[in-house]
Amino acid sequence: MLRRCSETDFERYADFAYELASDLTKSGYPTYCDGIKTKDMFLERARKAFACEEEQMLLFESEGRVQGFILMYWLPKDRYLSTSMFLTNTETEEMLSEFLAYAKDKFKGYDLYLGFPAENQSAVNYLERQGFTCIEDDYNNTAYLEHLIPAVDNKEVLKIGRENYTRFRLLHSQFEENMYWNSARLYEKLENWSIFLEEKDGEPCGAVYYTAAGDAWYEIFGVDMNRREYDPQLLKNLLNAALRDVKRSGGKVMTFFCDEVYEEAAKECGFHCVGNYRCYQMHLT
């Protein structure tokens, strides 16, 4: 049974919730066993939900015992629904089934996005049986910058600001269909983003864009590459530009989710794989 979780409820079960969040087989993304996120970060994120009108925490109970937690958030303007906590000790499929029914009732017309580690086989198998579309199947990579020395500057890689944003827009607009962080949204919040772009013969051929994810922690949100054939050197130029910039600013770690094609280049730049991420989507009717 799902029910609304009060702040008092959460504080009572906070240690249990964090225990689940630290287990890839019992949690959804974001996970808390990647060597970056801490228990304090987990508690801080959870407590924020009780002061936000567009977030809600739910408890899952079975036979009178709390067995799971869901922290969901929604963007009414974009008809977007997702979770930043999905934790189950037992009966994962039952909890997902109840949550899906709840979401369809309360958020009809929204697009629901759920991210899970591949290691959480109960969740992954259930979502695939229910007709969810797997829209991402990525390696979860982390670069630890304290001891990493990125490759030297490549003069063909430019930093993008408002004054030269049109050069990035020309490239990014080719990839932004059905993408939340399209050119307009990135430009509107550009002070929160760092973008690097490489050009060949005056034409944009690749870009990387990233933002802060926490204290001294940065995350790459996307790489655009305007080439018919994959160019690993272009990718490495972009990743190294990002790593250099973050290291210069005092960053300690950088996260990069990428598919199998990009994984070897990411490793050569100093990233280490810490897990496998799958994102599932369903339109709620």
C-alpha cells in the first residue's frame, strides 16, 4: 500500500531509507553507492521535498511494515513526471504497480521517466513487461580530478558564451527533438552551464555541455557530434576540455553517462565506470 509520507515518518525511517539507497539492487537513480554522494546529501535532498509544492514523498507498506520510499517530482508546464528516490526492500514489482496506477490517476497526460541501475533486475524486468520504452542504456562514469591530469589544451575547442551562442545553437538544434535541454532552455539558464565546441573549417562539429551537480561535483549532460562516422579523437578533445575547465575551477569529480560507443574514449580520458544506468519512459493515459 502506498501512502503519503510525512516529514516525521521520514525522520523515523531515514536510516533504513539510506540503507536501501546504498544498494544497487534495491534503489533507483540517483544511487548513493558511487563514491560521490554521501548520507548527508541523501538526507538533505529528501528533506527538501517537504517544502516543495511540486514534490511528494510516498511510503510503501506491506503487512504493516514500511518497505519502500518514493520521492517524485513534476513539472506541470512540461507535463513531466519523474522520481529522485525509488527505494524498495521487498516486493519491488508490487510497489511499481501501485505507483504506476497512482501516477496514471494523478498525472494523466504526463510523460513518466524512471531511472534504475541495471543491477535492479526486479524493477528493470517489470518496466519492460509493462511496455515502458528504454530511452537510455548508459555507462555511469566518474572522473576523480585530484590525481587526473587532462590532456593539453586543443586550440580548436572554444568556450561558448552568450556572445557566440549561435555557433553552438547551429549544432545543438540538430539533436534536440524531444530533448528537455534544448537550445532555448540552455540559453535561458546559460549562467548555470559550461559549453565547449570544436569547429573544423569554420563549421561546428562537436560540443559538450555540463553543469554543477553538487559541491565540487560536475555532470556532463550531453555531447553533440556532427559526423557521419564516430570520431573518438573529437570526443576526447571535448571531454578533456571539460575536465581541464572543471579542474581549474576547483572541481573534484565529474560524472559522464555514455553509451558503449563512447565508453573507450571516456576511459582514455580518465573516467571510471561505476555502474550501468537505464532510463524508461511512458506516456500516461
